[in-house]
Amino acid sequence: MSFFQEKEVKRDDMFANSLDMAKAIADVCYQKLGKDTVVLDMSKDSVLCDYFVICDAPTRNQLRDIAENIDKMLSEQGIEPKSIQGKNDNAWTLMDYSSVIVHLFISGERSFYNLEGMWKSAPIVYAPDAEEANKEEKA
């Protein structure tokens, strides 16, 4: 398998919009025990995509598991990535779904690349970790 893998992107009507897709991806990250998962609204800051999903994983195996589960969930809906980079490297995996770009980092690597700092004008529109904490506080 090559470092850079290209696939044709297919759109599906399962998600009403790219925000719904980004939230579903973030939820998979959270369910697979990814840490500090956030969705950034890139629509005003970048022509590359509408949203970034950024997530930490404490181990390489967990990072790979999160990536595989994202790919599986979207593939089941007929949505294939435009490209996946770093799948075998596993310090940083990038999954490009056109309107949503997923960044999965091994803990520690995320702060080195500081995507949130580079794109600080992009607001966080969803954070499943925070959503769950709010639910627990209300209970």
C-alpha cells in the first residue's frame, strides 16, 4: 500500500450537509476513545474544505482504529475519501473527504503542528467531549 492513496469521492444523501458529516466523523472519534475531538468551521478561512475534524489518539493502534472506523462508516454510505495520507506513518493521518478533512494525531504531535493556532479564526462548532461533559453535569 502506498503512502498516498487516491480514491474517487462519491456524495451521498445520508448527511444533509457537510456539518452533519463532520459531526458524525467526530462522534466516531469520540466513540473510539479519541481525545479532544473538535470540528472547526473552515468555510470562511479556506477554499480547501468546509470543516476540519481534529482528534488525538494516545497510541498508534488506536489512531489506526479510529481511521478505519471513520472510513468504514463513510464507505457504508457510499462515501470514499479523495485521499488518505499518513495511514502507515501513524503520527498524523489525514483523510480528505473534500468538504471535510480529518486530522488524526498521536498525542503530542497535535501541539507540534498546532492546526487550531494556525486557523485560530475558525470557530469550533462541535466538540463531542464537551457535549458529553455538559450532559453529565446536567444529570
